[in-house]
Amino acid sequence: MPDGTPAKSSSPKKNAGHALSPEVINAIALLPQIISHEWSKSYLAEQVWRNYLGLPSDYDWTDLEIVAIGKIID
């Protein structure tokens, strides 16, 4: 905030922060799905977490592995 106070979320239960290293941030930014703007970084994170937690997702681990090696999936 301009006065130096920390910013507070208006809806903290809906917003989850993720601390990622610069190396991870850069690797995500170079993925073709992100570069092409087909996916946002937050959408990718949502898909990863949904798979990890066993929740329904649009893409499974096999799809995410294809994205991770730099391939576009249909």
C-alpha cells in the first residue's frame, strides 16, 4: 500500500498465495501453453493442484507431463 501498510486480501479464504522460486517462475513462463496464452499461469497451477489432491480436473498428469516437456496438447 502507498502508506507502507501491508496489503490485505478482501477474501482470504478464496485467495491462496504460492511462493515459487525464480527458477520455477521462469520455467513456467517458457511453457508453450503459457507463451501462447492458451493457459494462464494460475490455470496451470489449478490443474496441478487438482491432480495432486485427486480432484476433478480438465487435464490429467499425462497431459501435464506433455506440457512440462514443452509440447502443446490439444
